[in-house]
Amino acid sequence: MYVCICHGVTDSQIEDAVDNGAHTMKQLTHELKIGSQCGKCCQCSKRVLNNKLMKISEAEPRVA
């Protein structure tokens, strides 16, 4: 699904960027230009970012 129409960024591209180390909105903005034009995508982008980070943290083995 397209998240940022201004720059043609999809949720998959955001998830790929997170997998490659972009773990903040600032890093996503730098890498994908998310939120740098009209800003209407920021809320949805943040949701995709947080969901992906939650999936990553749930998949990591817990240290006991």
C-alpha cells in the first residue's frame, strides 16, 4: 500500500528500511523522504514503523 504519495513510498519499502537499520522517523525521512513534502503520511508511516519494530522485538529470543 502506498503510504507517501508525494514520494511514492510503500509500506513494504518502509519495512525494508527498518530491516536495514532505519528505526526512527528521522532515519526514514533521511532514507525515503517520508514526511518531507506535505506531511500527511507521517502518522501512517509511524504506525508501519512501530508495527515492524514490534514484530522484530517479538521474534528476538529472550535472554533469561
